[in-house]
Amino acid sequence: MHAYRSHTCAELRKEHVGQTARISGWIHRKRDHGGLLFIDLRDHYGLTQVVLEPESPHFATLERLRVESVITVTGEVIARSAETVNANLPTGEVEVRLADLAIQSEAEELPLPVFGEPDWSEEVRLKHRYIDLRRESLHKRIVLRSKIIDSIRRRMVDEQFVEYQTPILTASSPEGARDFLVPSRVHPGKFYALPQAPQQFKQLIMVSGFDRYFQIAPCFRDEDARADRAPGEFYQLDMEMSFATQQDVFDVIEPVMKGLFDEFADGRTVPDEPFVQIAYHDAMRWYGSDKPDLRNPIKMSDASDTFRGSGFKVFAGMLERNPKVQVWAIPAKTGGSRAFCDRMNSWAQKEGQPGMGYIFWREAENGLEAAGPIAKNIGEERTEALRTELGLQAGDAVFFAAGDPKEFAGFAGRARDVVGAELDLCEKDTFRFCWIVDFPMYEWDEDNKKVDFSHNPFSMPQIDPDDFLKLDAGTDADTLLGLKAFQYDIVCNGVELSSGAVRNHRPDVMLKAFAFAGYDAETVEEEFGGMLNAFRYGAPPHAGIAPGVDRIVMLLAGVENLREVVMFPKDQQARDLMMNAPAEVEMKQLRELHIRTVVPDAKKG
């Protein structure tokens, strides 16, 4: 018999009754019932109940051992009595009567329990992550992560993609976040950078003639933590394909994502339909966000004409004074009560707004009656036209947000979310995907009074390249701000899973695009010379995307924080509490790297 086990703690069944088995694992729980000692023994695979009588020579030893001690048990597999069968446990029809015991490792008093799902502080959990990972829910999520990544790989290979690895030590590149820098010992004063993403390398792979690339790629960004963004490092499904249009990327990624979510849906629904494509401008207008949760059916609309020249002087005056002002309507089916409208008004005030205007409808003797100060001020005709346009009935309401959409769109989007949640309008147990497309190529940088890139600077503009090259340095800002790019995001349930683009593979177009954003050719050559030079020797049109693995797992696991699906995450300050990193190093190491540290003065800071 094997030194440690003949079976795992999830294998033994009724057909093993009468056999001698050896199992090893952690003492999950101990129970003393009328002299009999019951042990739940746990390993990676599951639980098996072990039983021993008071007369056993090992009784006192097991009674003394703390939970989470590691032991090996040898004994006969016996059937449980009908009244003690545990139907919730795969091994619940049997137990092992202990005959022999080997202690592999004794546990000291635990800093946090493993049994159950206690709500311990993040600091304790991360400092002792190896114990936290033993908890059933977290353990299952980490295994789920592995299965999801395996499924992604299989699906990409089925789509004729080949996995290639790109360098970890590379050059610093301005990609929107701070780099992690690595000093070079053999090149004093010079630094490598950890890749924020394999962006340039995967494009160079296309230039090198490899048609379809993918990688489960580690990425490193020195940025602040959020619930849906891990500090320091994360993984993404990085892919690129040659001779590809935007739609080609969609045609590849949609079946991969849909199949993946179908496989791990666990009772949830993935609609069998193409992912909706929504232009960025429409997403902001309808949902107040470029990552809308389509489980919420509320779609906002422009109600400016309802208030222009009306008796509601607040909105009418704003519209008259400033051509940028709009009034957006947020319909709220079933929200037509004074109490709910007052709650939304209070919520808006907590958000720093003066309040929220509203109208709600109720049954009256002569039919429907519109209630609220706004209805009285704009009059029955305008109110009825608005109700008809929005498809609202008795018991429904509509809320309003007004101002420059650039300034209030986020607030309006949050209001939409609150209304959908409070009124229980949102779909449950469903994954709703969409593509956000047609991002603007440029945006106006108010601080520097200039045009700048709004998204990915390496994207191809949605204009014939030759026509783009005909634009000169005197092209007005409005023309540039009207240009759209072949850029796209994939969003699921309000979570942005990735960004992608059709790449700008022509050096002349790229230099022109950067010039409009204020970057001279010399600067572009210095920063991106490697990729520009490669493009000068024949580059295929190519496109790609990089869905975030951590966020995919988070959605499928049904949790709201990435730390619940990452094996060894950092804390909110990007610290590894378990390994005590980052940490100071010896002066000898700094001398070898020809660097010294300059720590900020706490008093001055």
C-alpha cells in the first residue's frame, strides 16, 4: 500500500465497504459523540469521515491534535447506518474505522479558522493566505480559475490560434499606467520594464508572419487597486490576428466567450444570440456609461425638446443659455409613487446633486393623472407627449438629469443603476454581453487646450488612409474630434472585460495620427521606433483584443472582488503581506545595480 494514501478523501463509496483504505489530509473538524470520536478528514478532493472508539490506542492522540493538523489514517471502510448517511457528501454513505494513525504535521493554534465561512479582515486573510486558501469556497474558486483558463486555451486552439510567449523584461512604454522598473546590473543607470501588456510584441509577431497568436499573458501595472482591478499584476487572454477586420475579431471572440460562459454558467443563462454592438456615443446617451449592464432594461433618452421654452424655468433657462445643455429622461416603470420619488431625490442629494426632478403617473377619475411639480409647470400636453414617447403607464415615473452631458452622464448612469436595482427591474442569473464600438479617435484636453488621443493611440482611424493623410496641420479641432477609430470593448453585466482595436500598421498614418495629438516625428521614433521600423518592411493589416482572465473568472465565480479569484493577491496598497513585499534590500545589492534609494522625507511629505 502507498505510504500516504490508497484513495483520496473524495473517492470512497459503498462498493469499498470491507476494504482497507489509507487516506491522508487535514483534520477539518472533530466531534465527540457519546465517546466515539469523529474526524472529518479533508484533502484537495473532498471529505471522508473517520471514526474511532475510546479504547483505540490512538484516541488520546487524536483528541489532543488541533484541527488542520495533517495525518494519515489506515482502517476498514464501513457503511454508515441509514440514519447517519450524509446525502450532501459524495462519501456520505461510508466512513473509515481508524486502525492505524501517522502524524505528518501538527498544527499550532490557527490565526483564522478554516471550517465555515467567517468574515475575517483582509489583512489577516492575506497574511495567512495559505490557510485562507483551504476554505472550501475560495479553494473551489481557484480550481475554477484553472479550469476556465484550460477551457480558454482549448477554444483558442480550436480557432486555429497558436500560443507564443513574449518577453517579461522589456523597455518602458507609455501605455496609460506606471511601469514597474527593473534595474540592469550590466548596464549601469539603465532599466528594464515589466510589460503593461504584450501590445508591441504581439503586433511584431504579426509582422513576423505568424498569422494567429494568443497567450495567457501576465501584465504588470503600477496602479491603484479597485474591486475589479488587481494592483501590480493580472492576466489576460491576449490575441492578435493578421489580415483581419473588426468583425473578424468579433467572429472569433464571441463563440469563445459564449462557449466559455455556457460551460461554467452553473444554472445561469447565456442568451444564444450575437453580442449587441453599441456605438460609444449611444452607450453614453442611453446608459451614461461605456460599460453598460444590459440586464437593466432602462434606456435613457434626450428629453430636451420637452423642456425647451416650457414653463419649467430651471431646465428651460439652462437650455436657452447654453447650447451644450441637454435634459435626459430616466424612465422608471413601477416607480410611480411619492415615496420612491422622494428616495431618489434623497439619493441624488447624497451624490452631491441638488436633487432629481421627476414626474409620476397615477389613476384618476378622468384617466391618468401626472403628479409632481414638473408636470404642473410644463403642462398637460407636454407631459402626455413625454409619457407616450417613453411608453409609461399609471404606476410609472420618469426622472431627469440636466446639464452638459460630459459632466452629468456618469451621475445619470448611476441613477439608472439605482432605479433598476431598487425597482427590481434587472434580469437575474443572466450574462448579457455587448460590444462598445466607434470610439472617438481624439478628445479635447481642456487642461492643455489641445487635441489628444481618447483611447488607444495605435488604432486605425475609421477613414480611408489616403484621405487621412490629406488632412493637414491646419485641420480644425472639430474635424479631428469627429473622427472615430476602429476600437472596441467587450462588456458583460457592466464589467469591461477587454479593449481591442484594428491596429494602425502604416508608419505614415501613425506619424500623422500622433502629429495631430501634438507628438513630433522625432518623439514617436524614439518611443516606438522598434515597431515603426518593423512596419517599414511590410506589415499585414492586423487586429486584436485582450479579455481580462481575472475579470472573467470573477463573473463566473459570482463574486465582486478580484482577490476572491486570485491565489496570492496583493492588498489595497499593493503589498504582499504574506511574503512581506515590497521590502528593503541590502546595500550590497544596490551597489551591484549601481543605484541608491531616495526615500521621501515624511515630515515634508
